[in-house]
Amino acid sequence: MQNRQDLFDSIINRRRSNRRFDTNISVLDSVIEKALQHAILAPNSSNMQCWEFYWIRAADEKKEMAAYCLGQGAATTAQHLVVFVTRQDLWKKRARWNYERIKEGIPGEPTKQQQRGLDYYKKLMPLAYASDWLGILSLVRRTISFFGGLQKPFMRFGGKADQRITVHKSCALAAENFMLSIAAADFDTCPMEGFDAKRVKKALDLPYGAEINMIIGVGKGTEQGVWGPRNRVPFNEVVKIVD
């Protein structure tokens, strides 16, 4: 167990945001593919997996995407670029997929636990994710949350803003899995938030409901790509222990 902890500690410390990669050192496709497989295994809200990952490999496409990343060194020198995208608009498809996976595992009459799982994706997920342009469903969710929370702890359903936060949190967890996997392979990453989201969406032909979570450059990092020490606010300032 200690060896595993030491190994993970080394990976955590190995991962740094490197803003300039060595353009003479390539990163095998197999490294990216494995990291994307690890990203898919990330925890996410209700296993809805409202995400997509766009792996940019072609030289012309990377050049275009680097321009949309405002010419950052982490984009222009990257061997690969991966765009992490939230797909809140796919909630019906993902809920149905989960429902079918549960249903496939039921040979006869469902148990109470299995029925709860079926109801979760057939009834609760529509309540959590559905929306309308008048905002009526958001009002319904808030009303249910208000009255349900008067007597006991209750999940506070909200509107589109809460839904967006949920899918972005899940997508960010996947991105972290991806970056740690790349670090374990002895390569480097840089997550970027500075980009023209409108042009990126157009280049990837994304629908209206999709949003860019982050774009990650991958390569072999250089010394000049690390901008100083990793400064963090002291442990005791950010960690609050409740005894």
C-alpha cells in the first residue's frame, strides 16, 4: 500500500503545467489513447457522462486550434491537443443508455434496488436535466426543493446554471484523470482556459448545447515551460478540519 501511495505522490508532483514543449520529442498515440481511457473512467454525476473529448492530431488542425488558443506556447508547441467538451444536451441519450444497462442485467422481475435504478434514469434524470425556454421546469424544480427541504435534507434542484455546473465539474474530473495519466507516462500537459470558444466550437462542428471545458496541450515539457515554483496557499489556510 505504501508503495502505491509513494508512486501516486510522485505522479502528483510530476504533473506541472508546462507552457512550452520540446517539438523534437514526439508523444506516441498509444499514450494519448490510454490517457483518454483513463479520462473516461473518471467519477461523474449520476454516471451521465455528459462529455466528449476531441483529440486533435493532424498538423493543420493543430495549427488552427493553436491560433484559437491565442497563440499560447502550450498550444503552438504541443504534439497533441485535446479539447474537453461538455454535452449537457445529450442528457436524454445518456439517461436512456444507463437505463438500458440496468435493464439488461435484470433476467426477470427487478428487485427493489434495480427498480430504483430504473426509476432514477427514467424519472429523476428528466426532472433534473429537462428545461424549457419559459423556465417553467426550473420553477417546478425550485418549488419541489423548497417544500421537500422544509422537513429534511433535500437535493436542491435548480435551473440551467446548476445543470451547467454539474456537467462542467464532471468534465474537469475527466481532464484531471487525463493529465495524471500523461504524467505517469513521463510526459507533460498544460490545461488552457484562454481560447476563443466560439471559433473552437465552429471548428469542431459542435451543437449549440455543447460547451468547451478546457483545452489541454500534451508534449515533453521543457525547463522554460515551467514558470517558477509551484506556490500554493498554506495547508492550514485552505483545509478546515471539523471535529
